[in-house]
Amino acid sequence: MLSFANAKINLGLLVTEKRDDGYHNIETVFYPIKLYDVVEITASDSFSFRSDGLFIPQGGANLCEKAWQLLSADFELNPVRIHLLKNIPIGAGLGGGSSDAAHVLILLNQLNGLNLTTAQLEDYAAKLGADCPFFIENTPAFASGTGTTFAPIALDLSKYRIIIIKPDIHISTAEAYQHITPQIPTIDIQRVIRLPIQEWKYHLTNDFELGLFREYPLIEKIKHKLYEKGALYASMSGSGSAVFGIFEHEEIDLTDLQEIGNIYYPVEL
Ligand SMILES: C[C@](O)(CO)[C@H](O)COP(=O)(O)OP(=O)(O)OC[C@H]1O[C@@H](n2ccc(N)nc2=O)[C@H](O)[C@@H]1O
Ligand SMILES: Nc1ncnc2c1ncn2[C@@H]1O[C@H](COP(=O)(O)OP(=O)(O)OP(=O)(O)O)[C@@H](O)[C@H]1O
């Protein structure tokens, strides 16, 4: 079985509170984008995992393996071979690893006839990472709590062009949170999202930008460049370092940005 594990962007991201468990409460809008990893699961004699494509820096077991381990602790799973083709940049704030893991949970649920509900799959996903549950439903959503409580939102950006620039900067999510001072929200993201996109730049902020722009001026430069090129809205995604721009027109000359980072054009498969 083959699954295309998509990335996400964050439209606005407010870090509102540090919790006693060390995590932070946030408010954000998750929006799925058409940039994919490929996850393939096939029946096998024993469990194995292999990845190709982009190099994944060691950080313990791969999230795909962790997803398998999590479910096999509770269920008798048929042994499988998981093959990941990694394409979504890492340490980018695009949720690629989380999406891989969520897609493995969904595939294992189907392959083993576990009949887990969306809510149950989201609970398992939350054990793998705060970004992971979003990818179970995978539809635009306002998220609160640690990013795992959702309210669906009606938002369709399909007529716009989304462009992602990923500089050669790897940001650890844990480290990014350590350097942030939570603030009581001064904007209502759900309300702002209903305004015309051209107005988002006056209201919608990502709280990670301030500190990370100071540390990595290149990320801020990319954001400015995207506005210069005519983006209606541009922002860093999640805890960075990828920056996205939402454009109205199809033809955008990004030649000078090629030296600054890798450029991704999400497309329908
Ligand atoms: C920045 C976002 O990408 C926005 O969507 C997410 O909040 C990050 O989600 P994620 O990468 O899945 O994060 P996790 O793997 O769960 O956590 C990594 C580390 O980030 C910090 N963390 C994460 C999420 C959160 N709401 N508060 C936190 O403080 C914790 O120190 C945690 O140990
Ligand atoms: N399938 C995977 N894809 C990407 N990273 C993975 C995967 N499995 C484990 N990891 C580990 O997770 C780290 C990336 O986590 P981090 O939260 O910093 O990146 P991100 O790209 O912002 O988000 P995400 O982990 O959701 O893709 C990698 O450095 C790697 O060690």
C-alpha cells in the first residue's frame, strides 16, 4: 500500500503559555500543502524500515518506526516492510516527519483491520509529536492546546500559488520553543483568516519569527524577497526554517532566490 504524506504550513502561530509539562499552548491554523513524502508498506516476514531520498539526521528511531512500535504495543500487527521516500525538507517547520508517522498509523489501521476511529488515531498520533494528529484528518484547521485540539475552518487556497523556500538552516523545534516568551494572544487568528489574504500581513504573525530572524537574518531576507516578488502573504512556517509565500499569479521569477535556498512548488500529484 502506498501513501503520499503531505506537508503543512502554519498560517499564524501564537505561543500563548508555557505548561507545567514543559510543552507550550499555541494557537495556529494548519493548512495542508501539496508537497509529499512517499510511504510504502508491504507485507513481509518481519518488520523492517528503510528510507531513501533526503538524508534524515539521526534523532533516534524514524517516526515511521515509532508509529509501528506504538501500535504494535497494543495490537498484534502483521509484519511489514516500511519504505519511506523522503522529499519534504527536514527541520523546516513543514511537519514532514509528523505526516509520515500519521500516514503509517492510517495505513496500519487499514492493513490490520483495526477499525480505529479518527479520534483514536489522533490520540496515538499525539504520542508521536504535537504536529502529528493534524495529519489524521488533514484538512484546514484552527489548532489550540499543544496544537492537538482542532476546529475545522473553511479555507481554500487552491486558486493561489504557494511557494516554499528552505534555506540551508536546520532548526530544532525543541530549541525554538526554549527561546520564546509566551504572550496572551492579541489577535484572533480564526477571525483574521476570514479577511482577504492581502490583509493577513497586517494582522497575522508567527511568534517564532522575532527570535529566529535575529539569529538567522537570512530567513527574514527570504520573507522580504517573497513580498518583493508580489506575495500576498509570506511567513515562516512553524518553527522554521522554511518560508512560504502565497501568490496570485502563476509566473514568478525566483532566479535570485535559488542561491539562498531550495525552492519547492507544491503541485497536485
Ligand atoms: C512548531 C509546530 O510545528 C507548529 O505546528 C509544532 O508546535 C511542533 O510540533 P512537533 O515538531 O511535532 O513537536 P514535538 O515533536 O511534539 O515536540 C518537540 C519539542 O518541542 C517543544 N514543544 C512542541 C510543541 C508544543 N506545543 N510545545 C512545545 O514546547 C517541546 O520542547 C518538545 O519536546
Ligand atoms: N520521517 C522523518 N522525517 C523527518 N524527520 C524525522 C523523521 N523521523 C524522525 N525524524 C527526526 O525528526 C527531526 C526533525 O524534527 P523537527 O521537528 O526539528 O523538524 P520539522 O521538519 O520542523 O518537523 P517534523 O519533525 O514534523 O518533520 C529530524 O532531525 C530527525 O532526527
